[in-house]
Amino acid sequence: MSDSKELLFKGIKYAVGSIPLMFLGPILIHNAFMNKHTWVHYIVLGVGIFVCITAASFMFKGIKIMMKSLFDDNQN
């Protein structure tokens, strides 16, 4: 397989891997705000924010890799 196809599939893996995190993060944040009466909500809120940031960074990294595989001028 050529290098551009490998990069494209790697980018798609990052993008697809971030989709579950995009749903999990807001669910955790919502759960944290619904349970303000316990002390655990600070931990859940922190984990939810971390998951959202991770999802965004994985998506941006996947898009960057896909664009590199499609528009890299150094190939052939």
C-alpha cells in the first residue's frame, strides 16, 4: 500500500476513534452537574472535560493527517 493510503487510514482511525469520546464527554459533564450534592462530581467533571479535550484533539489530529495524505506535494 502506498504511503498516502496508509496516512489516510491512520487519519480515519483517529477521527473514528474520537467519535465515541465526543458522546462520552458531554454525558459525563451532564452527570457531574446533575449530582452536585456529592463531592464526587468534581472528579467526574474533570474527567468529562478531559475526555472532551481529548476528543477534539484526536479529531484535529485525524483531519491533519488526512489532509497531509491528500495534499502532500512531495509525493510523485
